[in-house]
Amino acid sequence: MARYIVTGSYTGAAMKGMMAKPSDREAATSALVAAAGGKLHAFYLTTGDTDFLMITETNNLPDMLAAMIVAGASGATTGLKTVQAFTSAEFTAAQKRAGE
């Protein structure tokens, strides 16, 4: 399965909603990722340029991207970025392949 790191920020409206009704954002995110056929490995609230970081895994990137579009269209998130992540073993194999 391929791994992806997704980062993004919450909109002001979303933060107002969280203040009025606190909720477990990891549980909500996990449900969205699972509905797309993926698995949420980690969810962190972050400081700096983004408000959250999640590590997901999926065999179906189009469905995962569709889920990210749904999240973005909800108006709760902004600045979503998705990058593929590779293990050290996968990168070592790529180096060996490049050397061939």
C-alpha cells in the first residue's frame, strides 16, 4: 500500500465550530479516510504553517483524492497538500534501480 502525508489548515468557521462543540478530529478524519478505502496511521495537530498532519495508507489514490476534495469542499479545511511518502527500504531499492 502507498503512504501519503496530508497537511492542511482549518478555516475560521471550522475553528468557531470546534470551540462551540469540541470533537475528536482524529475520529472524524479516520472515518473519512476509511470511507475512501484507506487507513489512517497517524493524526497530529501541529503548529506552524499548517494545523494538522496525517499519515494515510491506501491502494486507491483516486478514491483518497476524492476524499480530500470532499474535505476541502466542506469549507472546514484549506490549503490541503498531499505528498507520497516512502520507507527507507523503498528508497534504497530506488537507489539500486537508478544505479542499474
